[in-house]
Amino acid sequence: PRKYEQRIREAEHGCFSPLVFSTSGGFGPVSALFIKRLATLHSEKFQRSYSVTINLIRCQYSFAILKAAIRCLQGSRSRVRSFDSNDFCRAISEAHLTLT
């Protein structure tokens, strides 16, 4: 990663921050900063409370990681399909979760 990070800084004037998540729900320090920044920007843009936004983002990442872990364990039985936000909202409503 160091060589790649150096190239990103020199060529693109950016930074390289690997996002590290575990299947048990933990995440690295850079990932935590990324999620906080993403939640801040999203809550400001859509004028939602920060706590609701960060909980929603964490929940979406948790579902995505869980889905990927299950797929790795049992293998994919169908074609890979794109993420549909309606599926996520439906899963939340079926689980009787509230996003307030």
C-alpha cells in the first residue's frame, strides 16, 4: 500500500485510505473516520440528524458485510445483482426497526 499511497499523493494529489472491516462488526480507525465524515456530509446535505444518518450507514455496511460473508461460506447460487436500496428499506421494515 505504501507505493500506491505515494503514487496517489504525487500524481493525483489525494490520499489512500484502506477501509478495513471485520465480519464480526468491527472496523479499523481509518474506516471509523471515513464513516464519520460520510455521515457528516450526508446529514448536512439532506438535513437529517447526524445520529440517524450514522446509524443508517453503519447498518447498511453491516448488512453488506454479512451478505458477503454468507455468500463466501455457502457460495453464490445465482448471478450477482446490484444493490437495491428498496431491498434494504424492506428488510428494515420487516425487521420492525425504526430509523429515528
